[in-house]
Amino acid sequence: IGGANPGLDLNYNMEDTKLKHKNIGVLWNVHNYIIQLSREIKKKPSELDEILIKNMLGVEDRYMLSRLNSSIKEETSFFEKYAINEVPWVVERLFLDLSRTYIQLIRDKISANEEKEVVLYVLYRCIITILKLLAPIAPFVSEKIYQNLKEEFRLKEESIHLFDWPKEDAKEIDTKLENKMEMIGSII
């Protein structure tokens, strides 16, 4: 879907297919990491105290939740404009940022048990929303990951495709923080 603008012919490119497969593998690994982290702290995401956790969010957590909400807003806008070819890039950048930026930043942070709960909260919120955003363009892998999470965490909804479309929380969007993190990433 993201390979060409509407109306343009596109030759099948095996290298692009391999890259997308590799990137979906990153998402798969993130979902496995969430399950592993939940087992390690012996808590399911539904058992976390959301109010307490929101008061414990660090810079990297607020950055990731801002990226999440910005991505919801951006992808919704593309769908509303029928710019379907732009949609995959939004969700792909989001889950790659989750893995390559957020998880890298929190590696030291999760040594404390309380911090592990914050990380689990952020990761779980992100993965569920990512699956909702990814479902229209990659329905099978989105569903498989959701079914794994459903089984592990005893989720009620039968399918990722039965959820409402996510809505961004404007209060969690911090464009200054996102820009600073992007600048730091490019410097590194």
C-alpha cells in the first residue's frame, strides 16, 4: 500500500518485501518483550494502577505516549483524506520508534520494579494502539499478535478488528519533546 502513489504502476520488489518482513519482525519481538516483562513482574497490564503510573512517567515515557498520540492523529488524517499510500509509514515509524528508541532508552530504567510497571503500561498502551492502526493494512499479523496478547492477558475483545478506531489524546501530545528527541536521535 505504501509502495507507490495511487494510479502509478509498481513493479514487485523483493528487497522491499524483505525489509517489510524484517520490520514486522521488530513488532513481533516487541509483543514478545511485553509478554516477558509482564511475566517477570507477575502483573498483567489490566492490574496496573493507571493513576499512579501516570504520575511516575519519565521523559522517555512521555515522549513515547506523545509519539503514539501524534501518530493516531496523523494516520487518522491520512485515512480521512484517502491518502492510503501514506498510512503504512506512520504506523511503521511508530513501532520502530517504540523498539529502537523507547526500549533502548528504558533498558537501564527497568532495574527498579516500580519502573517496570511504568514501562509495561507504556508498551502495552502502544502495542494495542499500534495493532488498531495496523489492522486495516496488515490484518493477519495484527490479528495474530492480538490473539497472543488476548490469550496471555485474558483480554475480552474477540478480535483487534472489533475495537473502535483510536482517538488521540491532545493533552499527551508534546511536539517540543518529540522534536528534541528527534534532534538527539539524529545527532547520535
